[in-house]
Amino acid sequence: MEIEKKQSIPISYNINLRINDIIAALVICFSLINGAIGIDSISYFTISVIFVFLILGLMNKTIRITKPTIYIFAFVIVIFLFSFIRVDDKYYTYYYFKYFLGFCAISLLAGAQKFSLKKVLLCIEIIGFICVSIFLVRGFDSYDASIQMGIAYSILPVFYSSLINLKQKNHSRFISLINFVEILWCYAIMAPRGIWLNIVITAILYFFVFFGKNKSHKFKIKARICILIIIFFSILFLYFYFEKILLFTSDLVFKITKDKVYALEKMIFLFNSGDLTNGRSDLVLLAQELSKGHMFFGRGIGFYEIVQGGGGYVHNIIYQSIVEAGIFFVIPLILILIYSLKHLLRIYKKNNVLEMCFFILLFSNGFVVLFYSSVYWKLLIFWFFLGYLYNYERQHRLHKRKKL
């Protein structure tokens, strides 16, 4: 949450608060930093640096262990204990448990702290500029397709941060512009479909929030209804003319740039093969099969990965939650959606543009992406988002009680 009145804050506290800003930026850019360094097991070093900053923050009393953090941590530990009892082959249960303790819990704690949004975004921009430059110098041809996909997702927070900073009146706009152009070029070369899907969803969220911001309430309602109608008919149009649109767009881009867009070419390939989901439908069918008769308690954390073989996950947060802990993970998932909507409405009423932008950045990178890619046990920004969201909800309730 933003701290604007710098003059009312003691100098020592303001200096210590920068620790929180650095921690937040390091967690958000965690995968990006590790990918840029490119050394085996570098993630342990990066998380150790974050942990040292957390210790310094605890010593200076700018890092606080909040109640939401304790509740979420305790709840997850209980689910893990039940999983250890129920799952026979505990390899992935142990793997996720160690990752949760060593990485996710630290990210959860980091997200629940006070920090300056402007400073965090600036740190993200600087980290992004350095890391993206390293990738460009090395060349993306030196990485295989799976690593390129990971790089593309890790750069996404920097891409959104660049767009936010471009609207701010500060000296970092030049860095933001460079980051934006470089990342857009990188995405044209090697971004998977999930990146473009995330960008479209995020763009719709931003549009819904900011379109007609200074207009009357009736205008806003009418505008959003029109947007929903346009989206609906656009989906219908895509459904009936998808192949023609793909081929036309691919040919047009090639004529203009003399190069092919990775996401478009893959879509055409998958469309011709008859499976646009690229195997995800099979993963979901397996999850549905495993969850039959186990909707209440689930099958335990790590169970799906063992059955699927090779540690493959569902690529969908809903089915992952159902298989692992049944309604005990599905209910928290629903609460995340409810609290996210409530939080967005509150900051919308406050007309805090920067906070709205930052929240959408976290929501898109830490939550939306889990509906079609990744797994929450290894996505640190998801846990950072949880800490941020539930701590804000707690502060709002405390504020209401004080008023009473």
C-alpha cells in the first residue's frame, strides 16, 4: 500500500521501509532474476537474499508477522499433514512442502507488508531492464522452447510495470519505454499463447476499471454493457472464423515484419492437429477422473503428479485445488475471487489509480495465469498476492471497527 506523506514519516523508518520495497520487487521478479543469472540452484541464493532482507526488516520492526499470514500458513501446513497421511508415494508432497516452506511462505510474508508502490515499480523496472538486456545479449536462440516460455512469463510483471510507469511523471519513464519496446519485441519472437491471453484479459480489466472514469454512473454502466456485448460477439466471430483469422493475421504480420510470430504459428499447428489445448484437455480429464468420489477432502497434495507421471500438473488452479484438497481448497479459491472484487471496488471508489494498476498487475500474474498454466506451489507471486490481499482485507475490517 502506498505511503504518500513522506514528511510525516521519520527518516529512519523511511530508510527501513525501502527494505520492504526491495523485498517486494525481488519476489515479483524472482523467476526473472534466476533466469537471467542462469546458474543451477541460483533460486536458493536469491531466496536467501530475500530472507536476509526480511530478517533486517524484522529487526528494524518494518516487517511484521500479521494474523492473515499466520492463518494462511497454518491452514496450508494442516493440509500438507493430511496429505502426508493419505498419499502413498510422497515424493511430490515432500517436494511441494519444502518449496512452500523455503519459498512460498517467505513470499506470503513479504506481500503482507507496507511498501511504497512507486518505489516497488521503480525497482521492478530496474531489475527488468538489467535482466531483459542479459537475455537479449545472450540471444533467445540459445534457449530451448520450454525455457523460452518460462522467460516470457517471468518478464510479464515488468511489461505491465512499464505500462504503469509510462503514465507516471517521473525520471524512470525512459527506462520504462525501453523495457516496453524490448519486451514487446521479445514477445513477438517467442511468447506462447498464454502470454497474449494474459495481456488480453489484463487489458479488458484495465478498460473496465478506467473507461469513463470521470463520467456519470449511468454512462459507466451503459459503456460496460456495450463492452460485454462486443466481447460476446467477438468470441462468436472467433469461434466460426478462427482458422481464417489465424491464417490472415499470420500472413499480414509476415508481410509487414518479414518474420513469423511464434504464438500464431503454434496456434495454426495445433489447430491443424485437432487439439488447440496442446494436451491440457487430457490433463483436465485425468483430474476429473481422480476427483470422482473425493470432492470433499481431495486426494492429497502431490497425488495428481504421481498418477500423471513425471510431475505433470493440471495447468488449472480449479482442478488442481479439487484434486489436492477438495472443498478445503475450493472455498479459499472462491474467497480469493470475492476479496479481489471487493478490493478492486474499494480502491476504485478511492480513485487511487496507481493502487488499482498495481493490484491488477498482481492479480493477472499471480492468479489469472494459474487458470491455464503453472502451479501455485511454484509461483511465488501467487503467495505474495495472497499476503497482499488478505492483509488489506484485515486492515479494512480494523478500520471499520475503529469507526464504530
